[in-house]
Amino acid sequence: MTDQEPDRYADYRSIWTELREVPFRQAWTEAAGVSTRYVEAGDPDAPALVLLHGTGGHWETWASNLGPLSRHFRCVALDMVGNGFSGKPDHDYEIEVYVRHVTALMDRLGIEKAAFAGTSLGSWVAARLALTHPDRTERLVLCSPAGLVGTASNMARIRAERTRAVDDPTWESIRAMFVNLLAEERNRIPDIIALRQAIYRLPETRAVIDHVLILQDPDVRQRNLLTEQEWSSIKAPALVVASGERNEYRSTAYRVAELIPGARLLEMPHVRHWPHFEDPGTYNKAALDFLLGR
């Protein structure tokens, strides 16, 4: 490469470029009878912050956030029950199942109370947890939230994409999922695709994919949704992130921000479903300002 040639690797991004200077520990423990994969970073005596991924996800979706957030918080990110490399019991994963799993991990790690940051399904779980366990909930950062509505077309799309990827976990079928998650191709980084491919190639994943996708069933989704009254009953302070152009999650974010008393709204229209991953600089600053009460 000459001085005049651009360095095409200057902006190279991977999970490890995000984590290489972050002190963290990955481990497995049992929570609610489930072998649970999690990562922990930050001062163990700092206030706790639990990070919750979306449908079919894993803790690495928070790789770009773990470093900045753990400078101020004891961060715990996990593979929720049935997802990632955590255990996959043979039953449906409705919202209360996730809530039980998250609170059991908190108990296991000695965390009495925490702030929660979630994306999509993770926001839904965090919101329900804030309702059923207000004494354990400090603050909420709800990114691309689900849990208020469920449109037939969106549920069908998610079920079709994920089922196709698990049935035929080629690089292209896995990469195709990320088109709806990340706006720019450069952010659909190879190692996040490879990681998801490894998870979807697990025989256990194929065995439980219908359990993972049960919330895409209209009747099941309906009984798990939070009503507008329930959203309005959340007492924890909340930051709601509306991302992407017009879609179900963006409209949900606007409505949820109206319903939760005193909620802040952060608009990130230039990214898609994973704003915390696609534009971590904007997300991390806003999340820290909110979580630190600034």
C-alpha cells in the first residue's frame, strides 16, 4: 500500500475489535434449571446493568456496548433460555419463561436490583420484568421494542426467515436475516454471521426453533403482549429508542414512549433494528446519559 492508496481495512470491524481492550469474563452457570451462557464486565461492586438480546440472539449482539457501559456498570449479558449457546429445554418460551430465566440468573450472580437494556424481544422481557418485579428494576433502555402489538405480516416474515435459516444454515441464508436487522452491508460483519450460523447449525437449535418462535403465533403473542394500561403502569424511568424508517417497531417505540410516564425518546432513523450495534457511538452516549441520570 502506498501513501496515496486508501487503507481498505482502516474501518475493519469484528466482535474482537470491539472487545479486545475490554476486561470481561465469559462463563456458564445454571439458572432456572438451564445451562446459561453469559458474560460479565465492569466493577462487581458497581450498579448492575443486564443486557437482553432479541429473538434467536446471543450476548455478542452487545459487543459494541459492553466496553463503554462497563466503565460505569457491572454489565451482564446473557444468552436467554433457548437461544445462543444456553440450554434449550423442550417447551415453549413465552415471556414469563424469559423473565424467570433472567431473574434466576440475577439470583445466581447475587444481583438484587438492576437496570435493563433490551432490544426487540429483550425490551419486551425487560418491560414485563419491570411490571412483575418493580423492586428489582432500576431503569429501562428499550431499543426497537416489541410487546405492544403483533401484525400478521411481521410475524410471518420472522417465522419464515428464521425457520429457513435453521433448516438450511448456509452463509447466504443467515446473512439474509441481517438485511432486516442492519441497514448497511458493512455492519453485517462476517463474524456475527458466522456466530449465528454456528448456533443455527446446532441440532438442539433445530429441535427447539418452534419453541423459540412461539411468540410469532398470533394467539400466543396476543396473550403475552402488554396492554397500553400495563405499559402506562411501568414505574421505572425509561429511555425508548425508535430506529429505522416506518415499521412496526418504530411505531411501537413512539407509542411506548408516550405511555410510560416521563419516558425519553431517542430517534435513530438512519439504522434498522439493531441501533445499539449499528451505531454504538450514538446509542452508548444516550444510554449512559440516561442511566447515569444526566
